[in-house]
Amino acid sequence: VDIITLGKNYGWDCREGFADFSDSQPSDCSGVYEDPVHDYPRTDGNSITGGMVYRGSAIGGRVGEYIYADYGSGRIWALRADAQGGYINEQLLDEPGGPVAFGADADGELYYANINNGHIYKLVPGAGGAGSTIPDLLSETGCVDPDNVTEPYAGLLPYELTAPFWSDGADKSRYIGLPNGTTIAINAEDDWQFPPGTVIVKNFSLGGNLIETRHLMRHPDGTWGGYTYEWNGAQTQATRVIGGKTVTISGQDWVFPSGAQCDQCHTAAAGHALGPETAQLNRDFTYPSTARTGNQLETIDHVMMFASPLAGTPGTLPRLADPADSNVSLDDRARAYLHTNCASCHRPGGGTPVDIDLRYDTVLTNTGACNAMPQAGMLGIMNARIVAPGDAARSTLVARTNRRGDNVAMPPLGSTVVDTEGVTLLTDWVNSLAGCQ
């Protein structure tokens, strides 16, 4: 956030907030720069939406404060002078991502537009003041067995993905909880649409011990929210983590994401719930409660959890490749990996400043990545391309996947450990490409 004065240099493209921009730059960065009055870390968002100074009368005590937001996380803040030459930043709301513009009416009251749902909202007194109703203890969520909190509630549906997300080497188990009498719709892109009240549960384990449980919940008003719980060492309880944190577990840094970070990955463009989709669940699964093995789509259809019958048999429906299955083509394996780990953001409407589409069914020439100049830095690579056919060493897609701990790593948050097998897969795939067709 800058206060603009004629003739000042605010640092583009050598600085980001108060920090020097670490990527190699073609610019001369020896100038004298004007500091911003405020910046915020990527744990709070990834793309600032400039706002307006409040000049209305309906919201007491806010006159003269600068109200602004973050496009990625949806958070809305008020920035005010502290009378000592500095500024105080206060979070007002933690909304779904997508705010792109602010406006004021004739009375000075503020509005903002959310591009993800097409709505315009008015800021009013007391908005968001009801407080959280999310339980602080996992045992109180209703999503676990009352007699054994390490086991799921009996009404949850277990499922597995063909191309699972990289989660720093953790083992995972996944469950879907639907409100009674509701069903799952499947849209034209074979993404699943869940009713309000749905909770999607994912457990993470390292070394055989539960370390984290995440809940992705669709609230009664249709909005989605992510919540995370940290397990104690005795495996008897998990406590909600608010605001995110990083701890050392089994010799590695483990990231408990904040709600804002959940929103950054669980984008509206990807349907919020990322894993459950037709192509991911079109595989056999052995159900723990019965020890019976069957195709997940057929099983869910059989128990009438879909709003409409499947459009065909599993053999005729989309199916992702398993990135670890060497019997499948290298192209299909790599594209499945990118679909799972990258395409929630890197797709049309995904909210990134880079215009590429890494969904598995987008032909390579239409991804915007093949032989394309990098739009977010060259990473010091000579003649770099996002994907340089036949030359993984010149491909920033591979280089970013092989980095952690800086602002050019991919994924940009939630991971501290490089997926070496994934990097090898992408390297082999790029090196095998003869062109973009």
C-alpha cells in the first residue's frame, strides 16, 4: 500500500513491498525508492486489491481509514494512521476469494465486487461479528467416531484419488460427509458440485501417527471455508489451528494452513473441492467397513449419492492416469500430476497472474505453457521457457517445482519438501517432448 507523490520511485520491478525482489531482474535496481506504508505476507494473500478511504457515516469509527482487500484470500482490512508516523492494519473480514474492485455511493458507503461469484457486497456495521461456530476440538465436530476420535464418523464416505496431491510425503485418508437427504451433482466438466452442509475430511499421517486433520466445509449460505486441526502426541485429540503455523514433525517443517491459504488453493474456478471429481475417483477402492472392492463411481451411484445416474459406465467416463504407474504413457502421467498439483489455480479464472491452463484435458498447444516466455521471472535461466520441449533445464515449470522457501517456488505455499519423484516425472516428460503438438 503506497501513498503516491509526484516523481517518487516506488520500486517496480526491483522491490516487492519493503523487500528486495529476489528474482534476477533486467532492470537497474540502484535507484532510491519510496517505502510503502504497509505490506503483508503471502500467508495473508497473494494479490492486493486496492480500495478506498471510507468517508461514510454508517460504520462508526472508520472514517478516514483505507479499506482494501486481497483477491486470493478474500480478506478485507482497514489501514489507519497511528498518530506517531506509522500505521495500524486491522482485519475486518475473511471472505471467499475474488474481490476485484471497491466503489462508494453518494453517501460515501463502500461496496466491493467479487468476480468469482458475480456479486456486489455492501460493507455494513457488524458484518462478520457473530463469531466462529467452528468447534475448537475435533472430537466436537461430529466427524469422528465418538468412541475413537482417530476413526471417522460411520456416516462418512471414504474415497481415494488416482493422482493424489503431493503433501510432503504424508499418508492420507479422505472422506465425504453429506447432509441427510442431499446428493452430489456432476457438471459438464465432470467436477462435483456439493450441497451446503457438506464436509470433506482429510487426515495426514507421518511415521504412522496422525498429525493433522483438515475440514473443507460448505456453509449453509453456499460459501466454502477451510479449517485445520493439530493432533496431540498421544493421538487422543486434535485442536483447531487458527491463522496457520509451521512446526517441526519427524525432522521436517510441517505447515498447518490458515483459512486464507486454504482459499488460495481451493479456488472457485476449480469448484472449491479439488480432489472429488469424476476423473480422479474413476478407480477401484477397497472399502474398510466391508473389505469389498469396487469402482468408486459405480459404488456411489449404487447408493444413490449422485443427483442423476452416471452418464455412462466407468470405461466410458474420464479417468486420470496414476503418475506413479510406469505402465501408463509418460504424457498421461505428467499431465495428471500437473492437473492435481497445479491446475486448481493454473486454469481459466484460477486467480493467478500467469495465463496458463494445466488441466489434464487441455491439449498442450493450448495450455499457454509450451514454448511460452515466463511471465513471472526467468529464474536466472538463459533462454527460459515455461515448458521448453526437449529441454527441462530451460523449463521454469520444472525449476519452480524443484524449489521451496522463496517466492518463485511451486506450490507457493503449504509445502516445505520437494517432491523429487514429481520433479523427475516432469523432467522426463519435458525432455521427451519434440514440440508443442
